[in-house]
Amino acid sequence: MAFSMKDKIVFITGASSGVGKACAEQFAAMGARLILTARRMDRLDQLSKDIKERYGTDVLTIQLDIFPTE
């Protein structure tokens, strides 16, 4: 039996670009449900829309900065 990500939940920080975005797309292609976080909400919203249209998976986006400035 092959390993399946179908309906697993994956939490990704820094998902708006680079490695985080690539990981989000790969996990979505494998059927995972996604929680995507990043500082740039506009990019997250676009990525969420693209992933939902392309893969039909659930995506929750959250604006998050893991190193906030004061």
C-alpha cells in the first residue's frame, strides 16, 4: 500500500512564496488539506484560490509573522 496524504492536514509557514509555496502545491497535488500562513495576505489569498481551482482541496489561510517586530 502506498503512502497517502489524502485528507491529511498540512500546516505550512512562509507559504506565500519560495519553498513554502512549492510545498503547498505539492501537498495539494497529493490530496492534503492545507493550513497556509505568511505575512503577505494578498499572496496567500491568490495561492489559496489557485490551489482550490487546480486541486479542489480545502485551504485555510492565516496571516502570521513568526518573528514580529515591536
